[in-house]
Amino acid sequence: MRITKGKILQVSGTLFNEKGLSNVSMRTIADELTISPGNLTYHFRKREDIIEALYFELVDNMNEAIAQAQQTGLASIYQMTQAINSILYTYRFIMLDFTTIMRNNKKIKTHFEKLCELRKVQFTGIINHLIKTGILRQEELPREYEFLYYRFQLIGDYWVSSAEILHQKIAKKHIELYNEIILQSLYPYLTKKGRNEYHALMKSILI
Amino acid sequence: MRITKGKILQVSGTLFNEKGLSNVSMRTIADELTISPGNLTYHFRKREDIIEALYFELVDNMNEAIAQAQQTGLASIYQMTQAINSILYTYRFIMLDFTTIMRNNKKIKTHFEKLCELRKVQFTGIINHLIKTGILRQEELPREYEFLYYRFQLIGDYWVSSAEILHQKIAKKHIELYNEIILQSLYPYLTKKGRNEYHALMKSILI
DNA sequence: ATATTATTAGTACATTTGTACTAAATTAAA
DNA sequence: TTTAATTTAGTACAAATGTACTAATAATAT
């Protein structure tokens, strides 16, 4: 059976997730696929090319998820958080070596920087909308929601790593936990109306 | 001049911070110290021993800082945050490879796990005290302050990495920024009394 | 059927790494 | 001063890694 780029990426991703990025060499991947190293380098000349391809898979999945989640209010935030965290879990090896990858791969780093700018704008838009609709209170401190965003982003980028360390090994069940940890950080900024919506949302999720 | 363990650790730390953990080999360190590799391995038989020693330096510094900061209320939290973040910056190479180190070094991992338990108890104590003294509001959600702690911890463990990625390279000036980002996450849980104390604290810092 | 292209296996090379080992040199002890 | 211990330099080794190269095989096109 002929090997495909897709199959290589799929197996590589699984291996990276299981063993950790640095413990998977080109030979490891070739062995798992029962193909020769020569064959592997024919499809991906460099190991970094595999990592890049998987990173952009992640990004594609993310964009799709964000595009789909077009609800309003808190529900949309919840839905996005959930979708994003699931994807981050799927590509958890990237998140577990996030800092290393960003430091060593300029192509990925450059792309990620632009992504951050976009995300910040999107976040600001949502926040402003929530304020207008009386769900979120006004800012009381300088840069208050800007800093909230930084915390959101930081937790988004690193909850997988944190979970891996805190709970021996990260598992699927942790996604829900961190969904809630992230979502709760919004709660104390909500107005009375917002809190009611929050509680309603929580009830609807439990069902 | 005779080489000392202290000198080796100091130079290793600087190199690790500048070049990143994975880009500093035993030979790099020996070269920088203008000693032979043989001499270096005489003082530290394994590269991992150097990393461990530096980790425990960090821990010692941390414990000392926490022991000293015995104020009350929000001021104590601010003081501790500030001290801890400064130390984390000093040993930033550890934070930049935090996940990798925790995954690969069992000794450090085991120690860190115990440290986490202790920190959580300390945090819970402070929170309860702040509630009693009417500075922090009661919990409104299940596990609300537990989750706040997880966010605190996560940001504490990874703000260095995040700053490194977001701002090309982490610098001393970022410490203040993240002090505030962390401290602000407490703000919306404060009572009226607590918020007054918060504003007073902020004014006193600006001076 | 033949020619061309794509795919595969196998191997080889250069580099790097941690660290073990030996012998010399230096320092401390008697 | 002689002996013992400590420290140093230099080297060597084994393992792993990314990836380039060559020749074979298989697939496709003409």
C-alpha cells in the first residue's frame, strides 16, 4: 500500500502526543509506519516540515471552529472555548512544547504573532459587545479587559502543559475542567443580567 | 584560580538564560569557564545535576522571599507576587523549559508536586483570611476560589514563557507588567472595602 | 511496449552529545 | 620532604540524529 502525506501526519501526531516531540525521531516515525527513513524523507525532507504541517492543521481546525461558533453572548464564548480546547488537546504535543517550537521555528512564530493580533481584536469586539448589551460591566481599572485578555491567552496557550504536570499525564477529561476554569474567570466581571445568563448557561450544559 | 561549584552554577545559569537550556551543552559551559570538559564533569558528573542545583537555588530563593513577605491583606499578596516574579525571571531558563524539565527530571517533578500542595494550602489560607476581614466576597460559584488558584498558579508558572513569545524576548521590564496582570485577576472578587484597599495600594506603588 | 516519473529501501555521513577514563598537575597533609 | 588527596586536562567512546545520496522498484504516460 502506498504511503500518503496524510497518513504520515496522522501517525506522527499520535507519536508526538504519546512520547513527546523530542522523543520522536524520523526513524521512530518511519518504524511506526513500517517504511524506510529514505521514504519518509522523500515525503517530508525535514522533520520540521512535519511539525509545521501539523501546526497548520491545528490552525485550520481552529479557524473552522471559530467560524462555526456564531452564537451570541456568553454562549458563544463558551462554545468557542470548548471547541478550541478540544483542538488544543488533539494537538497537545504542540502545546506541550509550545515555547520551544515558537523559539525555534520562525515560520510558525511569525504566523502565530499575526494570529494573536487577530484574536485580540476579536476578543475586544466580543467584550465591547457584551458591555453594550449589559452583560459585562464597564472597566474599573486601567487596561482591565486588556489584561483579562492576556490572562485568557496565557491560560489558553498553557493549560495543556499545566494539566500534564499537575495530573501526571493530560487526559481528555481535563478539557471540561479547564473549560470551566477559563470561563469562570469572566464571571466576576458580569453584571446581574450577565450572571443570570451565566447560571442559565451552566444549567443548560449540565443537561 | 581554582574553579568552584558556585562559579559553575552562576555561569551555567547565565548561559541557560541567554541561549536556552537545549542550546547549552557541557562543552559550552566548560568553554565559557575556560576549563576542560573533564574538569566540569568532575564537579558535576551529569548535566542534569547542574540543572537540579539551579532549580533548588530557585526554590530556596522563593522560600526566603515568601517567609519575608509577612504583611497583611492585599499588600502581602502584592509583595509576594513581586518577589516571586523577580525570582522566576532570574531563573527564567527553568520557566522557559518548565514542561520539559518537569517531564524529564523525576527528582524536580516530585519536589514540585509537594510544593504545589503547600502553595495551595497557603493560598487557601490567605483567601479565607481575606474573606473574614471583609476584603474578598464570598464564593458565588462552586470551586470558585479553587479555580482562581489554578489560574494564579498557571499564570505564575508560564508568564515567563508567554512573555518570551509575545515580546520577542523577555526582559526585566516585563516583571512589573505581569505583576499587575496577576494582581488584577483578584480585583473583581473584592468587596467595596477591598477595592478601596486595592486602589490605595496601587497609589502607594506608583510613588 | 517503452519511456518517464514517482516512490521506496537501504545506507552512509557528519555532527553533536553526555560522560567515562587516564594521566598529569596542583594542593594539602604527614 | 614525602605522601596522599584533590583538581585538572585531554581524549575517547558509544549512541543518536537529521538528512543526503544511490539504486531498485512500481506506477503512469505515451
